[in-house]
Amino acid sequence: MEEVEGALDGLSGAWAGIPALPDLGLPAPADPLLLVAIATIVSAFGLLGLVTGWVERRLSVAALFAALLGAALFFWVWETDRAAFDWLIVPEAFIELVARILR
């Protein structure tokens, strides 16, 4: 267990050594929670297509585009509000969308 803890400490030290990204000044999305939900679904379909293509030993350009588009959408939401973005934003986004539908 100490080996795993040492590896994680080394990883966190390496991660802390990476310089921070400068503020790119992107415009804020109109509805960030909706964009997070869309990014999650697009990324999931893209990754699913990439794994399927890997199993079949071929590259799906559409799946690669979808995975990159989903990652770019996540980056856009993260860039506009870095302090509020964490891993809990994904379930919060889906709960918010279900609440909107039920209203």
C-alpha cells in the first residue's frame, strides 16, 4: 500500500509542477449545465466508437471527432468558470435537466 501511496504522491507532485493555463477569455456559454450534459453524451458516444474501432482494428473518424468535440465542450465550460468546475458538475447537470423536464 505504501508503494501506491508513493506513486500517487509522485503523480500529484508532477501534476503540481505543470504550469497553469492562462485565461483565454472565452465567452461564457448561455447554459453551462446543458452544455456539460451534451458534452458528456457526445464524449461517451465518441469514446464508445473509438473502443469499438479499436476492437475492430480500424479508426472511426466520426468517433474521434465526437470524442474531441466533447472534450472541447468540457474545456469551454471549465475555462469560463474554473472555480466552480469539479467532477460533481456532471451529475448536477443531468439532475438539473431532469428537473427542467419535470417542471
